[in-house]
Amino acid sequence: MISYRPLYETMKKRKITSYALIYKHHINSRTMNNIKHGQNISTYTVERLCKILNCTPNDVFEFIDNDSE
């Protein structure tokens, strides 16, 4: 499972809100909704978020293994 928790932590550190991503940086509101609900986003969007936030993909999402044995 993919979690976007690191994105929200990175946004907080960089003092960038979801509102700013949508209206200042032109990230589609549907994309932000997908992130909020843990749905898929494109690698292009990950790249754009990384450029905007000056970070790496690890700062945007993490993989959580639900099959822990």
C-alpha cells in the first residue's frame, strides 16, 4: 500500500499548503483529492511535487507492506 504521509510532513516543513499547490503551483485539485484518499498519482505528478518541494520521491510517498508475516 502507498501512503502519502511523508508528503504532508514535507509540506509542513516547507510551509506549503494544499491550497498553494493547487492555486500557485497548478497541481490539479483532483490530484490532491487522490492523494488525500490514498489513490494513485502519476510519476509525472511525483516529479512535479518533488520539484516544487525540493525533495525526493521518498519525501512524497512510502510503501507500507500489508503482508507482514
